[in-house]
Amino acid sequence: MNHLQAIAKAYYRQGPESTKENANRFSDAMKKDREGKVDYVEFKEYLRRNGHGNYAKRTLFDELGSKRRLGFWEVMTLFYIIVSRRPFCKKCDRFVTAEYFACVKCFESSADPYCICIDCFRRPGTDYRHGSCDHPKFLDNCTMLARRPPVPQPRIEHAHRHSSHRPQPTAMVESPAHHSRRRSTSQSSQPTGMVESFANYYRRRSTSQSSHPTDTAQSSTHHSHGRRA
């Protein structure tokens, strides 16, 4: 889990200010107390309410935080896990923090692909049949992602539904020189990287700003707690 948190930190720190603001809103939307920490009940309720119930498992919560409460970076790691579609093994139900194998048919056509951790995949005699796949073919996730088109961003509850602010798509993490050249040649290219996910998450939720007014009051009250630059 440490290396997943390192990835999430890298994206957060290298992103523009708008990306960091959106990341902070995501964190605030899950918190309900002034201590700026997230307990398991808040974790579970938030994920289920926002269509990510498959991640609302106690085992994942415990792996994210060792003190029974999640801080800012643990929540950012959760965001990265959701956006990157990190799976649970369909055989042992463990959260997969490293490489894994996935059914080619499911991975390309299903929102919940059939993924297996390396330990289960290499175990002799394992039955990999599932659903309509009687003779499934598997590839590792690195090979699979190299051949897969972009996928829609996950649904996340907006922390400030009373605000008229609409975050704009941001650029990929890049060097200042590359960024300067890119701005001069293409101002309308579509976002494709992890950094854009923070902005896109909230742009897609802007149409439901009045859905949960009580959550807005709770999250905006604690907007300044639990952040780290």
C-alpha cells in the first residue's frame, strides 16, 4: 500500500492548484468531524452513497490506515485506487496492491472485470471459469492497460454543491518547458492522465449539486482540516 500512496502523493504534489483544490474537496466531503480523520463508518457510507460500494470493505480500510482512522494521504490513496480501478482478487478477495491477471473479455467489456492476484493465478488446478467465460484468456494488467481505451471517471460526491465554481481540465504532469510548448500548440486537447481525474471528478458531479444539501454543510465546515501540502 505504501507505493500506491507514493503514487497518489506524486500526482497531488505535481498537479496545478486547481487539482489540489479538488483533491481537498474530495477529502473534506468524506469527513464529518473536526479532527479531520475518517473512521470506517464514514468510509463505508460515503463509498456506498457514491456508487463505490465494492471498495467499502473493512479489509481495504485497514490496509489504508493502521490507526483505525484515515488521514488526508490515506484518503488521497483511496481516490487513486478508485480512479485506477484497482481490484480485489476474485478468488481470495484480497485487495491487489501490485500486478494481477485479468480475463481479457471481462476487462474489455465489463465495469467489474474478473481479476486474480498472482498467487491465485499460479496455483495449480485453479478453476478460472466465471459467468459466460468457460475458457477465459488472461493477461497481466500492464499488458492489458497498454491495449485498453480510456475509461469514464468514477462518480464522486461534490463537497461544495452551493458553489458555482467549475474546475477546468488540467494538463498532464509535465516539465515546465513541455507545458509551455503544449499551451502554444494545443489549448483544447482532452485530458487523459491521473492528474485530470481530480478536476474531472467534480466537473461530472456539478449537475447534482443539490442532491445532498446536508453533506454540503458538514463538509464545508471542515474544509480546512487534515490537509498537507
